[in-house]
Amino acid sequence: MQVTRGQISLFLCLLSCASSLGTRYTPDWASLDARPIPEWYDEVKFGIFVHWGVFSVPAFGSEWFWWYWKGAQNPNYIQFMTKNYPPGFSYTDFAPEFHAQFFDPDEMADIFEASGAKYVVLTNKHHEGFTNWGSPYSWNWNSVDNGPHRDLVADLGAAIRKRSLHYGLYNSLYEWFNPIYLSDKQSGFKTRDYVEKKAMPELYELVNRYKPDLIWSDGDWEAPDTYWNSTGFLAWLYNDSPVKDVVVTNDRWGLGCYCKHGGYYNCADKFTPGKLPDHKWEKCQSVDTISWGYRRNMKLSELMDLPSIIKDMVYVVALGGNYLLNVGPTSDGMIAPVFEERLRGIGAWLKVNGEAIYATKPWRVQAENATVPVWYTSKSSTVYAIFTSNPMQNSFTLSAPKTSNSTVVTLLGSPEPLKWAPLHSSGLIVLLPDLPFTPADAWTLKLDEVA
């Protein structure tokens, strides 16, 4: 029987698929680090981070309120409590005031969708240990037994997924004042009672119950990954969990793991590499530059404006990263109007320029100082040149692209091809139209058929 080329191709494809489906990861970094990051994550580019918890009640200083007050004993926090609360008031007394009475999951999800974000990451549990779901391992220190008396993780997750956005959960491994954790810490992490009785059972339960597309791990840095049994958990997550084929993780799995082990790399909060990294990465940034949680005492001058957000996002995507932008809801469940304004402004810009962001790849040249600074992204033979300041002139010079007779240049948002002329060896001069007004102060030239 003669075998056709098509049959051979089909056989090889099936063999490859079967091999991929049969991959089992062992609980060691060499095996786990070899797992490909699911494609959806690189394609979405932009997500929203949501820091919400008991810290949203005092809403002063930062989401590290409890630590700065009782751990570091910062005088500003001590003075705040002395002035505003009676003697003997404890941090746990804030929990019943975490009402979330105005929390409408659909309204919040509408705002996130309007921003153009394609994934949302909610704090399931920050370092204070309070869970935003009814964790059986966090009795009376969770949002079902206390405060809102509702499952915030489930409610927001349903609204997010209804809009076909990916849903991720932030999880702090350690808890500042958990006595079991502090006992393990006092032993030099030779005992592992906290991990075995609290941290890991809770994390397994979280995954099985809510099936997150992404796990944003944190609070790991005081102990090595061997204490946390991170490799054991990740092997289960990648092999046998209900999200094994889609889940994405970061690199915060123990002391020394940052920028080295796990899924994509965070490396550090607000990580800003100076050149194209050789591994998928993410920059987490907050609209409020002082805090991740909502602050009642924030000032306008401390917030990122829309042009600075767009500029930051463009830089990150040009260098192959994802951009995770944080807003902190109020304790009553609202997104502050100033945050909503920023998010809707991003969405308006992405409606015009999104094709230069979503599902793009870094180009061979990531940036150049052209007529004004330019960042490049690409898709196949199309290159996008994004500039974040108005050149204030009609001629625009780009030196990196190599043109051909088939090259077509357009301004995103306008269908008419622009006039251009090649430079001697490479590059081109483009005749710009009057640039349309945008509050984002950023525009994109689309260059088809360039090298």
C-alpha cells in the first residue's frame, strides 16, 4: 500500500500530540522549568491585578498595614491608630468592617473588560492571611465567615469568565502572624507544620475549587522552595490538576527562585529589564505608585496618568513581557472613579492600537531613537512602530525597517496608506498626517511587508 505525504504528515502530527499529552513532569526544577508556558498567556499581553482584603478597611499607607503597625511598629501607623481607633483595637477588628456592600461583580468585570485587559488576577489571600473565599483552613478569617459574608473569589470569577477573560488568583504562601508559620520560622524552617497543615492543603483546595488559569505566587522569600514543597505542588498542578493544560505560574516559589524557576518571570515588583529578556516575563505595576491596596490618603500626584501607563505598557510588550496593572478596590467594593477613568482610557487606546499589542512578538529591533523615540512590535511580516510623543512635524524617519516595493505604511485608526520614501541602505521617511487627538499621547505606524 502506498502511503501519501498527507498521511505521513497526519501520523507525525498525531505522534507529536500524543507525546505532548503524555508528558509527565517530575518534582524537580529541571523538569518543571522545561514545561512550555501555555500560548494564551503570551497572546493576551495585558491584565488587571486586584489587591483587596482586610487592609482595604484602614486603607492607610499600604496593603502592608498590619505589618507596618505591629511588625515594624512604624510611628506613622501607630499614630494613625492612636488618633482614630480606641485602645485595644486589634487588626482582626477591621474584618467585620470589610462589608463589600457595593460590590457588584458584573459592574467590576465590565470596567476590567472595558480596559482592554484579557486576564484578571485577584488576591485570594495576601500576607495578612485573610482569604477572600470560605477556606476550611482559615476558620473565621475569611470573607464567608467574616466581613462580606460572601465568596468574593467565586463571585468575581463568574463575572470575569462570563466575559471570556482569563481568571487568575494571587496567593501568599506565608502569613505574617500565623503562629504555626512563626513556629516553623523559629526552628529555622526545619519543621514544616504550617506548610503541611495550612499553606499547601489550602492551595490544593483553591485550585480544585476555582480552577484558576493563573497562579500568582508570593510571600515565599523567607524560606527555600524545599520548605514550601513548591516542586511537589507544581508537579501535581502540571500533571494532574483540573487546570494542568492551561494554568500559568510565576517564579515566586521560594528563596532564590526569582528570575530562575517556575513559569514566567516576575523577578521583582515593577521589574524593568534594560534589554530583551530570554524568558517570558511580566511587569506588575500599580496605578497608585505608593500602594497596591486602596488608600484613602492617596494624592493625584502619586497616581500614574494615562500617557505614563501606555508608555510603560508599550515598553513592556516591545521587550516580550506582559503588563499586569493593579487597582485596589475600596472596602465597600468599588473601583475608585479615578482608577476607572484610567482603565477606560487604556481601553479606548487599545481599541485603535490593540493590534500592535495583542499576540505580537518582539521584533529584531525593539526600539530606536527616531524622529521621536519608537518601540517596535511585530506579527509575521508586519511591524508596528509605536511612538509615545507627538513629533510635531510631518516627516517621520525610521532607520531600522528594511522596505521593499510591496511595503505599505498606515497609521492605525486611519485606513488610508501614507506616502513614504526609502532611505539609502535601510529605513524610510514617512509623511505623517495631522495626528488625531488621544489622551494617551501615543500613536502607531503599521508597516506591512518590511524586514
